[in-house]
Amino acid sequence: MNKAPAWLRTTLSIPVYATSVVFWMLTVYMSVPAWVKILSRFVTPEKVGEGVVDLLLSGVLAAVGSALWMLGRYIRTSNARQPPKPSAAQVS
């Protein structure tokens, strides 16, 4: 990807960013009802378990969304996080 034109890198990264945003939206969409299930007044152990599983699943979705966002950034910038090169003052 280093030699690819900037417009191509940007075009290829847009669907990855969009997928990442969809995953984050699903995270919010799942976590709010899960908290409502857990914190409702008349709750059964089954509902608490469903809420906990929903929260765990939304955490996994958030992690996947973050990984996709980093992948999109890698595609767009075409370099990985590398340590900075030492300056002339640090070398001598």
C-alpha cells in the first residue's frame, strides 16, 4: 500500500471506517437495553444473566469496532506505528 495513490487508500479505508461505526452503533444499541434489564425493579436471575451476556457481547463488538478503526487508519496512512527515528542529538 505504500506505493498506492492517496485517493485509492482513502477510498479503500472508507468502507472499513463505516463498518467500524456500525459496530459501535450496535454496541450502544445492545448495551442500553442490557442495563435496563439488569437495573429494572422486578428482575429475575434469568434477566440478569441475559443482561450480563448482552453487555459482554457489546464489549466484544466495541473491541472489534476499535480494531476495524485501526485497520482503516493503517490502510489510509499506509504505515504501522513505528518508533520515531532518533534525532542527531540522541545519536551522538
